[in-house]
Amino acid sequence: MVMIAPFLLLAAAAGDAMPSRPHSHIHAAGEIDETQGPLLLEVTYTGEVMGNVAGGVKRRARYLDNLDIVLEANLEAMLGWRGAEAHVYGIYNNGASISDAVGDAHAVSNIETGTRAFKLYEAWIDQMVAPGLSLRAGLYDLNSEFDSLDAAGVFVGSAHGIGSDISLTGRNGPSIFPSTSLAARVEWRPAKGWAVRAAVLDGVPGDPDHPARTAIKLGKGDGALLIGELEAPVAGARLLLGHWRYTATFDAWDGSRGQGNAGVYLRGEMPLMSDGEEQIDGFFRLGTSSGRFNMFDRFASMGVKWKGALAGRPEDELGLAVITATTSADYRRTGGAGRSESVAEFTYRAPLSHWLTVQPNMQYVRNPAADPTIRDAWVVGLRFAVGFRLID
């Protein structure tokens, strides 16, 4: 934890601190606007103490951390490359795990990796080819744009960032935190609130045998991950409808091999109440995946985020959300697993200054990993984030 001190000193001295926002691995194009310079460098250190205080595999506390270093460059302003923006993103993580104490499948912390590493996370170029139409290529996190909602971003649990019906698939997961792959993405925004996006990604991000490395390996039966998403404004809500599919063959739970590892999801968010500095947003998610190859074949979540819940604290955010994932019949037949794992989370995020936020949270995990031998778990944690901009 001694590494925290330099970030506290830098943040306190920073002339232009970052805007207050929840921790996220989402750093999309467009962060540089007309009020800023052509170059943006952000550094964020997130640390948290989490403890499994009852149930689970064992009672234990862990300190987890995550360092984000993000560089954005407007290539049109800097090099005359019209409509182009470059993005380079490095991460460090101490490799600690709280899920090894909880025994859960969904990961109660979205900064857990289980492997100590400092590596390149993203590196891509985004090119506007026509009004509303852009292409992006490089090392890419699909969750930076796909299956992503603002209202769910305040939560600490990983499954609120992307559903486990996607995140627990593939030979090394899809191209999301902490391992990403080469990808090409196209996005078309025909009107306000509408978007159609699609991407082709390497089917096996990183190197499963060396998770601490930034590895790019193509071929050898990896196949590709194809994903498409429609974003639409409906009755004041923002809806996302997506479909994903691997092209490779996979081992099925019954011992056979085959193709068809695919799924769909529907996700939405909408304002429920707005009164001055107070705003309550609600969100939901439904998803499916092939039970022949995956542990979970159905996923559902819902929650609310209340901003400005306390008088005089307009930027504070209170959140309550629940998720449940149902195991596939094929998976249950392999070893007597239970029918589901469910998680409820209560969290409160409070910016204490323009560069420091703290966030206590509590989670109840029912049927961790759908394993009948693991008791329901209670997890408590305290997260803090120090963020600032070195170049703006």
C-alpha cells in the first residue's frame, strides 16, 4: 500500500484533476473535446479492502488495486490526420483475489485479476470516415462500447459491467478486462440516440498460459468472436440489443465438440425520477448463452442508482442491484451443481474532493459458484480512487 503516497501527492498538486466518476475500464473516443488540448493523459489509482466476513470458502480480507494510465491523442490537431484519434491504455494490478475466499463465479470486485501484471491493455486508432460513421482497429476492450450502461457503472461487482453469460465464455474469456485482443469495430450513428455497432475480435485474447503478458496470437484454431449491437431510444429509455458468436469449435459438457457457442442480450436504462439535484435511474439486463458449452445459460439483473440522495451532497451516488445466473442443464449433469448463483449489492460512492472518492459496499452472494458445498457469503469492502490529468 506504500505505492499510494505518490499518487496522493500528485493528485493534490494536479492543476486539472479528473471529473468525478466511478472506476471504469471504459475510455472511449471523444474524451478530448474542443475545450481541451490535442493530448490527454489520465492516471487513476483505485484501491480497495474487501473481506469475506461470513460463509463462502473462508473468512479472509484482501487488498486489491488497479492503476490506469490512459493517453488520448487527437491526430487531426497534432498531425493533420483528418478525423483520427489514437488511444493507448496501460494497467497495473497487484494480482490479489477476494473471490478465492468467497468462492463465487461472478467476481465481487471488478478490479480483480488474480495475476500481478503491468501491461498494455488497449492500443487503437479510431477513424471517422463519414458523419456518424467510424472505424476502430487495434487492441480493444469490447466492453468499452458493447453491453455497457452508465447507470450500472457505479457498482463494484463485475457482472454489472458485462453479463456473465458473455464474460465466462470462450477459452480465455472474451476481449475484456484484464485480457484484450486485436479487433476491428465499425459504428454508425444515424440519428440522436441511435447506434449500430459490430466488431470482429480474436477468439482467444492474450495468452492463457501467461496471463501477465500482453500477447497477440492469431490462428491455431482460435477462431473469432463476432458481436453486434443495436442501441435505440425507446420511451425515454436507452435500450441495447446484442448478439455474439464464436466461430471456433468448443468442448461440450457431454464430451463432444461442436460449434454454436453464442448468445443474445437485452439491456436498458432510464430515468425514474428527477428533482433538482436528485436523480434516480433504473436499469435491467437479460442474457442467454449456449448451455451446451457454458456454465450459465441465462442471466438477469436489475438495479437503481440514486444520485444526490443526501441533502448537500449532489454528486454522491447510492446503488442497489441484484443479479442471478442460472446454470445450464448440461453443466448440472456433470457434477451435481445447483441451479444458480445470485448476488445482491448495496454501494455508496462519495467524492470527497475533485481528485478523491471513497466507496463502501456490501454484497450478499447466494449459492457461490452454484456449489451446494459452499455457504452463502457476506462481503464488505471499502474502495477509494485517486485520479488526475497530467496533460490536458
